[in-house]
Amino acid sequence: MILHRRRFLHLAASTAAFPPLFEFAYAQSYPARPVHIVLGFPPGGASDIIGRSIAQFLSERLGQPFVFDNKPGAASNIATEMVVRAAPDGYTLLWVTSPNAINATLYQHLEFNFMHDIAPVIAVFRVPNVMEVNPSVPVKTVAEFIAYAKANPGKLNFASSGIGSTAHLSGELFKFMTGVDMRHVPYRGAAPALIDLLSGQVQVMFDLLPSSISHIQAGKLRALAVTSATRSKALPQLPTIGESVPGYEASTFNGVGVPNGTPASVVKTLNKQLNAALADSAIKARLADLGAVGLGGSSAEFGKLVADETAKWAKVIRAANIKAG
């Protein structure tokens, strides 16, 4: 893992090198045909909504179609392998998500090594999860929840959108750091998990904020805290879990990567244009609507983020002995 982490950071740092003349010429003509951005999840989620907005921005700015392709399956591994196998020419991009960092440890027999085979381009956004309970649970704060869970060991079920999802690992990190005993109930996506949370079949969930915020605002679910390091502007009155459990942080990140070997000059072009997209007022507004925080920055910074997240979730997966289903 250490060697792969170093390799990933090296791929990021290499984009800072001055491109040879042929790379410069290639970058000057890029893009000369449609570019495909591949996401490993179905349409409709925050990744898809923001990704399509940015693809439209790039299409208008660069004069070539940026086509957003959904290739769901195997917790994004199908889409990732598709991009890994693509020509490293800048015409097939990967919309990187937190599961890429999680899957590096969760899956033992992948046909690729994410941190070796995908070079980072840019971090796009982070979005917090929200710790929420069915209103029948007699708690209003994280501290009250911890006390209630410890008084009722094994009686609380926490739902997630699937084994290895950020909703799952956010809950496992909470268990690890607080010592509470809850049973994990995985679902095939956030929608069915929310149905059972709303009905009281399960009691708590650490769901992505965009998919739960309407239920929270309608009073159908009680939010206790957000999982990010800072409070969310979408729900500013809501504390962070870290305010009650020092050091706790769990949020979902999105970014863009390319196949290893893509010309550094193309990576620089993409990084520049994606930073411009994140500065666009319409995209900033869309991010705010979803409770997400725009990131941007250099490819090296994104490389460090992915490496850090991979190491962080590896510890949780091993400590909880989580296996891919």
C-alpha cells in the first residue's frame, strides 16, 4: 500500500514538469474530438448532477462535446476498469468518487490498481453525510444517541446504501470511535434504505446529505449532525459529529482522473479548465443547493487527498473486518 501511495503521489507531481515540445503541440490541439467522462453510478445522484453541469461547461468552453457516461456496477469498479483500459490520450476521463479509495482495500482481486493506473487531475467537491434517525428514536443529539445506544446494545440497526459505501463506513467509523454496538443493514442503494428508515424498520443512517435533506426539512427524519469536519451551509444549525466525538470526519469526495500515461500537458489543460468550471457562478450555486463544497486546486493536491482517504478507510475496513459482498 505504501508503494502504491507513493506511486499515486508521483503521478500527481509529474504533471508539474514542463511538457516536451510534442506534448505542448498535442495540448494546443486538445480536444479535437468528443471527450467521455465515465461515472460508475446511475444517473440522479450528486455526482451525476454536478458532473453533467461541469461537462456542459467544458463543452461550451472548449468547443467539443464532453459526454457524461453512466456505467454503474460493482461499486464503480466496472467504470474504473473501463477507463484504466482506455487509451491514455485525454479522451476518456474517470469521474473519481470515494468508493475508488474504499475499494482499493475492500476488494482483494481487482483487475487494476487504482492508485497506479489512474492519474489525478483535480478534486471537484466534497459532500458530507448526515447522521439521522427515525423520529421514534428518543434522542436529539449525538451525545444522547451514544448514551441511548450504550444502554441498548445491539438493539439499534443502521442502514446504508451498500457494503463499503460511505454511508456504511461512516457508521463503522462512528462505532469504532464511540464503542457503541449497532447492527449494519446494507441495502441496494440509498433509496430503499431511506424507505425503511422513514418507516422505522431501521433506526439510524449516515446518508449523503443531498438525498436526505428534503426528508429532514419536512420533519420526517431527525438530523443529529453532519459527518464533515465543518458545519454544512445547507444546514448551518446542525453540529458536526466531531463536536461530540473529537477527530471524527467522514465525507464523500468527487474528482477527475485519467489513465496513467496521459500527457502531462493534457492533465494541465483539464486541470485549468475544471478550476474555471468550479469558479463559475452557476456551478457554485448548484453545489450549494446540494450541500456540497467545491474544491479545485492542483492535481498534486488531489493525489494527496485520494492517498490520504485510501489509507484512512483501509484502517476502518480492516478494524471492522469488512468484506465485499
